[in-house]
Amino acid sequence: MSNVEDFLTPEEEQEIVEAIRIAEKNTSGEIRVHIEKTTSIDAFDRAKEVFHQLKMDETQLKNGVLIYLAVDDHNFVICGDKGINDVVEDNFWNCTRDAMITQFKQRKFKQGLVDGILRAGEQLKKYFPWQEGDTNELSNEISKG
């Protein structure tokens, strides 16, 4: 599978966008998914670049979470901004990654993403609950590179 457009069906993409909407419903936090074919640099470094390109580092409370996938590399990174990283338990991102890997190994990519999104949303809700006047600062759409 070498085509980013073939990684998820349009229906699966919409289910992921809906999971983001649900996850963000009770939080001021922001979740994005970025999918690209490959990266020539370390996946975590690339995720940080994408995080910046998507302006995720500009959220008011520094509580953005990016799920970055390099499809052909079979690699993904969960990247949280300073606000969320400062408050979640030390093993949170590893537990979320492991839950996603369980689904990915079964080639259930959509379900793995949904699971990761919903887990991130629970943590965001816990530490950054929605308050009157909160706005959706970033698009919920999947970005592709």
C-alpha cells in the first residue's frame, strides 16, 4: 500500500473525523491526524514539523495532540504540546500507542486511529474540560502530505 489516498476509505476518514469531533466535544483540547506516504527524517522529528505546520503549537492552552502516520514506513507518532505533556501520566502516550498498535497489527487502521483519538480526548477532557466560550481552534479534517 503506497498511496496515502488508499490507506483509508472515504467512509473511514469520516469516521475518524467524527471521532475527533466526539473527543473534542467536552474539552478545549485539539486533536489532528496527519497521514503521509513516507518521511526521510526521524518520524518524531517529522511529527514535530507537521505539528508546527498545522499551527498546533498556537493553541491557547498548548493542548494539541497530533497523530502522525508515515504509511509506507509503517511508523506513527503521537505528539502532544507542552500543556498536555505537562499533566498526563508518564506512561499515557505509551499506553495509547500500544492500544493503537494492537489494532494496526490486525490491519484495522481506522479502529486504531479512533482508539487513539478517543483515549487522547479522555485525557484532554480530564485536564482541559470544555468551558463556556471555548472554540474549535483547529480543523478536525485529516491532513495529508
